[in-house]
Amino acid sequence: MNSTEQIFKSEIHVHLEATITPDLCRKFAKRNNVNLSEDLFGTKYAYEWDDFYDFIKKYDLITSVIHTPEDYRELTYQYLKDCAASDTIYVEAMVSSTHAKKKGMTYHSFLDGVHEASLQAEKDFGIVSRFIMNGIRHLGPESVQDTAYEVLKNPHPCLVGFGLAGDELHFPPNLFVKTFDMLKEANFPITVHAGEWDGPENIRNAIKLLHPTRLGHGVRSIEDANLVQEIIEQEIILETCPTSNIATKIYDSYENHPVKKLYDAGVKITVNSDDPPFFNATIQGEYDVMSKLGLSNDELRSLTFNSIQSSFCEDQIKEKLLIKLS
């Protein structure tokens, strides 16, 4: 048995729509009368794509089969069941109301589907889950603003934070200042994708302008030693996704990925699967990667501690989960 299998795990950076397995994708496509080309289904990864922009295009095609609150319920339950099988005790997944609305769902109906599955999975497997609403940067500042406004006006028990995802290179942080000032004013927890495709300057801008306590990826901070120190001093958590970064060719190997250097420098990191079947990633696999890079079991447990400690869930839930780790 792999030594990481019985370590309690947690992940706080995974896109729920992108957890869809090929089996579920085909099932939903049939159920919802969507014609998908077989060449979407790959060999190296569950889905075939060429580069990041092709990945975004294929991502939209694959997730276009998710049409109903029932689809969201089944998708959520299946992912949490799979995570629980590898001793994952907490998942904080990102969801997209813009996707749901495009398919005719309401804000409340799709979230209710997700929430029902979350409660059922907790009852069946003991896994706790909460969710972050993502604004999609390449849909423009107005779309992100509208999404954030709706979240603040419609509190939901499963929704605990707001994120910014999408095309980092062409939609920099300064476009979204108004929205994130509004979220900060409301004391609503914030995480921002930064330092995946873009470098230190826009990581700094994201921290300064958008008020995150966590950064999605953030690994390109390694290119600026002063920035790494600032991240440590401000206690910003990095939601690293090593396998994702290698799949998208940001780095060419785990050995050349900066996650271990960041960890050794004292940055508080977590490891996460991001878009699991698109990258042949699992939360179990990310802990295995860190083990192979030299982390001891106690150090691997510290990743879980960081993940839960920096999660956006309610304090009493956080305390219960942390007791499990002690």
C-alpha cells in the first residue's frame, strides 16, 4: 500500500464542472441530447486537447453536457465519493453560475443540486464539502461583477467564498478592482487565480488590488525572491496544482516544478487536482507527487492542515476537521 493512502487529505482548488468523468460525460450527453465528437476523448488524459486555449475550448464542450440540477447533484456526489475513497476529509470546489445559467438553470436550482449531493456525501462517506463561486475573467469585468453581486445578495449555506478564474494573461487584476473591493467590504472570502500563466508583476497586482487570502496556483512567484517573502509575511496560501501545470506545459517535470522549493522556503502551500480528468490528476496523486519529491508523512499532513486551516468553511466545522488531523 502506498504510504500516502491513509493520510487524511483535503483540497481547495478544483473546478467542479471539470471533475466530470468520461462515463458521466457520455451519460449526461445521452440524457440531454448533446452530440459529442469521439475525438474529444483521449488516451493520455481523459479528454484530448493541444494547448491551453484548446483546453479552454474543449473544457467548454465537455462541460456543455451538464444541463440540470440533477446533473450537478450526480456530478458532485460522484466526485466526493471518489475523493472520500482516498481518505479526503474536506473538499472546497469552485462552481460557475454562468455555466448553469447558460443551460437554463437558475442560480438557486443549480446550487441546491450541488448542496443536496454535498449533504448526502457527508452522510454516506463522512466527507465535508463547501463551494466557491467563480467569476470568469474572460467573460469580462461586468460578468464578474454581476456574479459577485448575486452571490452577496443570495447567501447559500454551501457557498463560502468567491474566486476569479479564466484567462489570466489577457484579463489582468486591475480590470476587477471594483468587484473585489465590494467583496472585501462585505468580508466575503476571496481566492484569485494568479501566477499560473502570468509572472510576478501580476501576482503582486492580484494581491494588492484584489485582497485574496489564497492564490490559485501562485507558483510563478518563485521567479521573484522578494515576492516569495511577501507571500510568506502576508500568510497568503498557495493552492498549487503540480500535475495541472505539467499537463499544460508550464513546467516540464515534477523535479523542475517549484512546489518543493516554495515549501522549503516556508510558503504555506496546499496541493490540488484542478481539473482532474483533463490532466489525469487526483488528490491522491498530488500527495503521491509530494511524497516522491521528498516530503515525509508529517509534512504531507501539514499540507492537509494548511488546506483546512485556510479553507473558507465555518469555524466550528474547521475545528472538527483539524481535530481529526491531530
